[in-house]
Amino acid sequence: METPQRILIKNALILTMNARKDVFYGGSLLTEGGKIIRVEPGEIVPEDVRNLRVIDARGGIVMPGMINTHTHLGMSFFRSLADDRKDRLRKVLFPLEKAVVTDDLVYWASLHSLTEMIQGGVTTVFDMYYFEEAVARAADRAGLRAFLGETVVDSPSPDSPEPYGGIAYARKFIKAWKDHDLITPAVAPHAPYTVDGPHMIECRDLARSEGVPMTLHLNEMPFEMEQFQKEYGTSPVVRLDELGVLDEGVVAAHCIFTDQRDREILKERGVGVAHNMAANIKAAKGVAAVPEMLELGIPVGLGSDGPMSGNTQDLLSLMGTVSQVHKLVRLDPQAMPPSAVVEMATIGGARALHIDGITGSLEPGKRADIVIMDHSSPAMFPVYDPYSVLVYGASPRDVDTVMVEGRILMENRKIPHLDMSEIRSRGQEFYQKICALPALNELGLQAVRPQN
Amino acid sequence: METPQRILIKNALILTMNARKDVFYGGSLLTEGGKIIRVEPGEIVPEDVRNLRVIDARGGIVMPGMINTHTHLGMSFFRSLADDRKDRLRKVLFPLEKAVVTDDLVYWASLHSLTEMIQGGVTTVFDMYYFEEAVARAADRAGLRAFLGETVVDSPSPDSPEPYGGIAYARKFIKAWKDHDLITPAVAPHAPYTVDGPHMIECRDLARSEGVPMTLHLNEMPFEMEQFQKEYGTSPVVRLDELGVLDEGVVAAHCIFTDQRDREILKERGVGVAHNMAANIKAAKGVAAVPEMLELGIPVGLGSDGPMSGNTQDLLSLMGTVSQVHKLVRLDPQAMPPSAVVEMATIGGARALHIDGITGSLEPGKRADIVIMDHSSPAMFPVYDPYSVLVYGASPRDVDTVMVEGRILMENRKIPHLDMSEIRSRGQEFYQKICALPALNELGLQAVRPQN
């Protein structure tokens, strides 16, 4: 990764995503030492032109790097396997993970996912999986800003023969990585239906004592809602709040099924919400009440969910669906307008992760996490409204340049510091291995055959 | 456009979309004189290798060219203008069209749209707009298979000062173009609420006497449904059937609001349906009962709708939404599986247009309308299930090669016979002109300013 001392982006259509949502036509942006120092509607003429890298963004849209608030990077080699099967989590995923998930697979699958993120203009991710130490090595190599939650479950998991072994793994992982520049280790109790109360509290205590975030799946499954209603007479959100585990260090993924009381608790505790529209509707679960959450002031970001669920991990593929489906649900074409969706993909995600002080918008003082979109593809023209173009028209091919803290990860669609053919070739090996698993046939999956 | 005499595609994962939905891994396909002559699961060794173009499709997915059954090609320079405004049709679109739509604009906007189609793997379109003669010239230059319906409305239109002037235009247009190889002229009464009964019949008579198709918007608008209920005590479908205008020469776009009786009529009359999911939900109208239509045997294809509605015109951006939203509506993760969506995008669309005898699947005897998808982008890997990969993961960047009747329109993502910079530059001129329209400010649109 190249780290120019200073970068000047000029002739840019800049979506600042600041509090006023300023849009600058023909604007300029200057970075220094990984931070944005100036963002202006006109030309910037720097006094010092030494070590200055100039990027002419004419014909492009400059926006904050996007924030994927919920994914499972290590699952990318399972993508398209057994899509749409009922009870896939327990019948396919858990046995599959038990059979093949290793530190090595997670490393390469995560690196593969991170190339997808970079190509899609994502600069910050909140991941949740096993072997998070491997994810951390991959994220460090890829150069993204990453929050990495080690999963904790009530059964043996790929990285732990003991139930709840993730807690010990997380404890060690957090200590080892918590001083990294871009990587924040975290703990991720899987869900209220797979982590009991005492262990949920233990996870929360760990996160609090180490000063790191916690993430979990919450109010996601119809059976989860039923189970908590039956056992506790209330919802998982309420139950977790009674246990004292909800606070602003928590990012809750999904929250598909919430009532007004749930949402008030989320707001009051400062919990961030990861809204995973495509994964949620593909799984036929439902649509989270995001307009109500935003109305109430809950910080909501967008998430792709994992590549077995999403199935893409960029947010550009997702934003149109988010806008369209909320309109359908409300029968209101003005629900969830494009600017609100771009907000969730950027500064909203930063708020959900409580990092809006350092990223999520293009403002002086913030880290230089920046994406330059190209609008040369036909679907991106004309730009009467840049938010509309991004939400309804953009796809990953339109991302040209991506930087994190002023390091250029991709330029002209090239990612020079990652060897894509090595990553794909390792992926092919894992793919062949998975295709050969007897377990796949036992699971009644249609014949899977390795492909050229 | 290059027209090799014969093309051999080898080492291909072939989705034939034939009646058995055969999928060949490592298969081969041979074309000759614009037709497919062999499609086989293994190697084809042609006896005659003269004038043989060999394409190694290793790492790709070979599928039938996709069929966009409903769009408005000439509107691409209006994309992102006043998205999501209520009553946009009458308050923004009709005045805008009156002010700027000319033969010249339609030609360049259509050519621009057609590059989007080619890049997105679309080989057949059914268009409906004004100045269809200009669309025909653009389609002829681009080389797609095109059905082009001249719009008829009860008010003055861009190409006619008189109400219903489109009928005379269509009459002339059909005579001039009906013997073209790839282009089929057609007539397009706008909708039951903009074309009265006698003129609807006149359109139908014209289409029948010339042996060309007819297309229209049908059962699309809540106010349309109310109006027909009030005036005729029934739905537009029933009313049009009473007028005798529905038959298998008709392609009905949208059909969002249908009851069982409507669907039985559509089935009985052999009407093809264009399902425009993204446009329909973006406009907060609703979701057509497509699973019920398919169950009944109605031929249903996918449509993008116009670029002010869709806003993309490829089908790859649309297929995931189609699959996901039908699952949501039914709360069933197995509703509208990926293979059914790919079917609608290919042979289903061909059935809706009644051209399944010549295109829509890869079978000997059919025209060589073929797309080769590349699965090198991270979102396209691995391919456990090619339908799933296409529907949930693919985007236009993954289209590598496109051919229509054996003519290669795009290869390695390059379209050599179209000058993209000329098309964009003409688009810029129209864009500047539209931005300068006083009418835009009068319409209360937010300040639109020309951009670099």
C-alpha cells in the first residue's frame, strides 16, 4: 500500500455527508498524514506541493468510504452453497463449519472477502466469525479498518472443542490486537438463543473491561422471538437489557422484529443497529422497522451479512434494495430516500459503530477514508442527483479509487498490494475440498461438482 | 460488428435453459451462420476448422442472451431526475418530454441505453417510447434484437401534435421496418387510462393487420384500478378483453394488480407479461403475483422499465431483487428460486414475446444469442450453484462476451462497433440543455446544475 504524505483530490463532485449534507460541485479535498485537512467547494491551492499526490476526480463522485456494519468474512468460500434451504443454519452451516473451518480457511476466505469490500468501496467492516485472529491478519494485510468479533456459542465451534470456548479465544485475541492502528478486536456472542444469560454477561464484562465493542445477532429469527416470549414473556432486546448487557459498546445485527419498547431500549442504551436488508428478505424473515429507528435517533448502519446470506458484501449492490423495499413496505415512494440510504452506508454506519468522530464523512480532522466513484458506465449517467445515482444506479464496477487513512488501497480498479490470483487459487483448493466432503451428500445437497 | 462464420465455445459451464434445464460442466457449443448447431456436455471437435472462431470459456458461465421485456430506451438522459416524486408521470415527465424529446434525443438516448443493455448481457429488448424510428436506427446500429413499440396517447406527444397521432406514426413506422432481420416494429397504446376503447381497438387492428406485436402498461396504477372499477365495474384486463384486444400478440407490462379472473384471462388469451419488480417497488406500487402467473402458465419475462423508473436496464441488477422480494412477500425462502428467475430472464422472456422458437435458450436450431459471464470477481465465487451465483451475486461487471445471431457485440467487455465517447458526449449536450430548462425550476425541482 502506498502512503503518500499528502493527497489533493480536485475537480470533484464531493458528497461530504457532514451534518449539513453539503454537496460540492467542482470541489477539492486535501489530506495529510492520513487525515482530511481541508474540504472545500472550490479549488484548493496548497502552499507546499512537495510529496503531494494530485488526483483529478473530474467525472467522478467523491464520497466517504462505506461502512459494512455486519458480515462474516470467513464464509466467502461457502457462497452459493445450499442457498434458500430451510433451517440452513443448523442443517447445513453448523455441520459444514465443523468439517472444514480452520484458521487457514478463515484467513484466505477473509482476504477474498476483503478484496470484494475494497472493490465495492467499503473501508470499514464489522466482522463476526471464528478464528478472528486469522481475520485480523487478513484485514491487516488488506489494509481496511476492521472491527473483528470472535464468535461465542453454546456448542463446540470450529475454533473451540468446548462450548463457549470463544470467550477464552476472544480474551487472548483482544489482548493481542487491541493496540493495532486500524483493527479493533471484539467479542461476538452469537445470539440470545445460542448464548445463555450468564455467558452473555461474561462476554459483556470482557468487552467492557477491555474497552472493546461487542456484537451479536438480535431479534432476528421468528423462533427466537417465540422462544423468548415463551420463556421470559418478553423479547430478546428486553431480556438482554434486564441482564444489563446493552450499552453503546454494542452493535446489534438485524433487529428485524422490534416493537416500540424494544426500539426505545435500543435508543436509550445507545445500541447501534446493523440493517441487513438483502440477507433478511432473501431468508424471508422480514424487514426491520428502520424508518422508525432513525426517527427515534437510533444509529443504524448497513450490513451485507455473510456471503452465504447476502450474497454480495459491497454496499452498492444493497443500497437500491434498501431504498426500494422500505418504499414497498410503506407504499410510499418517498420513504427511505437515496440520501438517507447513503447516510446509513457512511456516517450512519460510523454512528452505529461509535466511530463517527473519526470516519463516515469528509470533514477536516477525520481520517482519510475516501472512495472515488467513476460515473462513466451508462447506468451512472446523468447525475441530476448524485444520491439517486449511487443508490439506484451504481454497482461495484463503478468504484475507481479507495483509500483508508490516506493509504491508497485501490486505484483505477487495481489493488496492487494483494495478489488476486493467489487468493483465488487458494479459494479453488478449499472449494475442491468442500465439494469432496461426504457430508455434503449426506445433507442431501444436490450433486456439487468442482468446476474449471 | 464481427460476424464469424462459425464460433466454437469450449470448456464452458453451459446453462442451456432448455426444457430439462440441462447444465453442462465443461461443455461446448457450436454456431454456424448465426445459429446454434450443437450444444454438448463434452468436447466438440468440428470437422471443418476453416473460418472457425474458438472461444475458451474456462472460468465463465455461458447462458442465453437475456431478454428485457419492457423498457423506454429513449429516456436514459432523464435518469436520476426527480426520482421518487409523487405523480412524477404527469407533473414532471409529460412536461419534460414535451419540452425536450426529439428524434435526435431519442436516437442518442437509445444508443446510450443499448450500450447499457449489451454491457449487461441483454440481447433482446421490447421498447416503448416516442420517435421509435430513431430507436430503430439506434438498435440497428447497436445490433440487438429489438421489438419497438411506438407509443399512442390521448394527448399531444413529443412526436405528434394531435392526440393519438402515434397511430399514424406507428402505421408508417411498421411498414418501413417490418422486414428488418432483428427489428420488429410494434404499436404501444400507453395504458388503458390514456387510450380510450375505440383507439385501443384501432391499435389492436393495426397490429393484427400488420402481423406485429402490441405492448401496453396494464393494471399498473392504483388510480387506474379505481377508475376502471368506477367506470366499468371491473379491472382494465377484463375491460380490454371485453373490447377484444387481448391475444397472444400482446405483451402487458407490470400487471401489478391482478385477481384470479384477470390472470385466467391473461392465460387464456396468451398475453405475455413483463414483470418490472425494481421499478414497481421503487414507485411503491406493489408486487405482481408472478408465482401465481407462472403456476397458471402465463408467460412472464423480466423488464427493467425505463431508466427513470428502474433505474438500471440490465437484468443482472434486477434478478436478485426479484428473487428476494417474492420470498419476502410470501415469507417463504423457497419462493422464486434462482433457477426460476434466470428462466424468466431468458426463455421466459422469449415466451412472453412469443419468440421462444428462435431465442431464449441454448439449443440447436436457435439463433446464437449468447452471453458469456466471467466469474473472476469475488462476488461470483465459488460456483456451487450457477443459478444462485447469477441471481444473488452477478452484476454488469461480470459480463464478458455478448453475441446476437452469432455477431459478437461485446468481447472482453469491449464494444468495438460503438463509439462510447461520442455517445457520452452527445448525452452531455442533452444533459446541459435539460439542466437549463426553465421548466425544471417551475416544477420546483431542486436546483439542477451541470456537472463536469
